[in-house]
Amino acid sequence: MPLTRRHARIPAAIALVALAAFAVLWIGARTPLARGMVAGWIADAAGLPSSIESLGLGFFPSPTVDIRGLAIAQPPGFGEEPFATVGRLRIRIPWTGIFGATDVHEIAATDATVRLAVNLDGDANWSQLGGEPDAGAAAPSTAAPVRWSVRTLRLERGAIDYRDLAAGSQGQLTGIALEAGELGPGQAFPFDLKLGGISGASTIHFAIKGQGRIDPAAGRYEGTTLDYRGWLGGEPLPLAGAELTGSLGRASFDGAAGVIAFEGGRFKFAEVPGDFKGSVNLGEPSMAASFALNTEPFAPRKTAIILGKPLPATTDPAAFESLQLALVATLQDDVLRLGPVSGRLDDTNFEARVVPAERFVRAELDRIDLNRYLPAATATPAPTKKATLEALVAELAKFDLDAEIRVEEAKVAGAILRDAVIRVERGEAPAP
């Protein structure tokens, strides 16, 4: 049947009504009522009071929410500065997801700052995120987790401030930039993260990229085929600082078990190449950790200069020419232990156990020419055996150690000592 003029006006009328509806929504989004509603939704999710300065809506090519000046307040007792602020937050969803925004085209945030704090009682402000559970609320549903996806996630000029009043420490990460795409539960996605940091007199720059995988419902997070690079500067390092490069086969966090694990690690730091692996258990009552590191042979004098701690001149300029290490570090009951530590210094093989907090050192060496490692000032006149041993003990005593070093064969001045034991006891003066 041919269209009449009345029929032809129907599509035009629908278009005008739709345009009017969009205009009302666009104008309504800029009212205090709309801003308060959105801030209330954010407050319900965060469990903390929230506010926004402006709210905008867009509809083409797809629905977009543009929030500016978002602020989430601190929990009581943590000061007046907001817990988190975001200069601009932009969320874009497909038209098909307008009634159930589990599929998101883009989440982009700029000028975002999170302020983490621990008060004098040891309470953390982030522990109050999400609010207190409702006593009358139903038990969590055992239904299948909700499917979701984020096509693009982007963060520019992010920052994290950290203050621990109980420990008297603080630090800051700045210039955080993150790009990731095709996120979904248990789904591999590419990411690229860059950041800078300040802690005391130290400054760091760090970047890492690779494949990520997250499943918040299951509490599992993973990164694979990771490449990283960085730079460390500030005191006591020289102006040039120290560079770090490397890779990591896999890093993971299992929230249910509270275990962080990393394996297949490679690094080169301050001209020291090597590999590493380890794990951290965050369970109560205290954190436990295990870490294994192996280096390739490197020149310790060059590394010491890069780190701003040059080794002293020795009677033999070729001393400290080569060092290789293999160590296992464990943290248990808040005590860090290094052992076994094994390796080779120049022509000497050694094994050791070390407890840094107690300045405890036990070491065994196969053979060593102690004359090579004496300070250069003792080269002339020719030292006696007694003077050589006294000079060695004096150098060790500077570190205020509880040390016992056993040597199968030692060359001292013109003598050879077998099955020698060098003992150094801690003094009462403060350690350097």
C-alpha cells in the first residue's frame, strides 16, 4: 500500500521525540540532582562519601559518561585530604550494553591520585573500602560470576601516596601510565605500565609490559612473558644512577591462598646479570617469603662504583676482579636469613650463612691469598703474618660483625695456614 503523507510523518516524529529525549538527558546530566545521584552510586560502591564537580553525557557514536572532579573522602581519623581524586573519568559503553553495562568500550582516567595511609594504631585506610557488611544482608550468591569485558583501559598521570605513621615511613609513585586492552575474567590481555617513584632520597623509574590475566571473582591475577626496565638514582648512588633490565616468565597472586609467586626471572642490575625466582605468603600471623638468586660472573669493582661504594685499593690491583653468587633468602617470623650463600671470588670458593639484622656471619673458604686483599698502604714494607691478620681483622671489625670465617688454606705474608679460623666479635659502638 503506498505511503500517505500522514504515514511519512511518523519516522520524522519518532526522530524528533528521540532527539528531544537525548536533549533532556544531556541537560539533566548537568544538574546538581544528577551529579548527586552519580556520586551516591560511587559512594555506595566505595563505602565512603563521594562527590563530583561536573557530569556529562554523550550519545554518539556510543553512550559516554564523562565525570570530572571525582573525590572519595578519607575514612574517619585519616585526615581531610580525599582518599582518592580523579581529574577526569570517561566511560564509554556500546548501545547493546546500555541496560546492563557489563561490556565497556573504554575506561579512561587522568590525574588520578590515591592516598594510602596507616595510622599510629596500625590501621590502614584502604581496609575500610566497601564499607561494613550489612548485618541483615543475605549470604553471597553462589551463582556463576557475571561476565564482563573492557575493550580499552587507560590511565594517564596517576599517582599513589603512601604514609605509614606507625613505622615512620612514606613514599610516592608518580607519573603512572597504563594501557591495556581486551580485558575479561580469566582472559589474557596485553598491557604496558610506566611509573616513577620517590622514597626518601631515592628516585626510581620503572616500566613493564607483557600479558596479563585477571579474575577478580576468583581472586587470581597473573602476568606472563613480562619485560621490564628501570633506573634507580639518588643518594648514595652517583649522578648516573644504576640501570635495571630483565624479564619474568610468570608472576601471579592467588588471593584465596594469599600467595605471590614469580618464576623464570632474568635481570641485569648495575652490570650484574643473573636469574631469580621466589614466593611470598601473606598469611597470618606474619609474612613469610623465599627467594633464590644466581648471578653470572661479574666485576665487583665496577658494580661497587656504580652503586657509589667503591672497593678500597688493594695490594694486588687484580683482586676483586671476578665474583659469582648463588643465594637463598628466607623471611620467617620477621627475620631475614641468607643461606646457603655460595660462590666464587677470584680463585676462592666459599659458602656462608648470614642474618643481616643480627650481623651474624658464618663462612667457609677453600683457599685464599689474603695478601692480595690487604689495603694498598700495607704493601711496603713487607707485612708480617701477624700484621696481615691484624689488618684483615681490623677491616672486618669496621662492620661490627659477629663473624666466624674458616679457611682450609690461607696464604698470609710468607706463611701458609691450614684449617685457620678468623673470629670477629661485635663491639659496643654503633655499627657504621
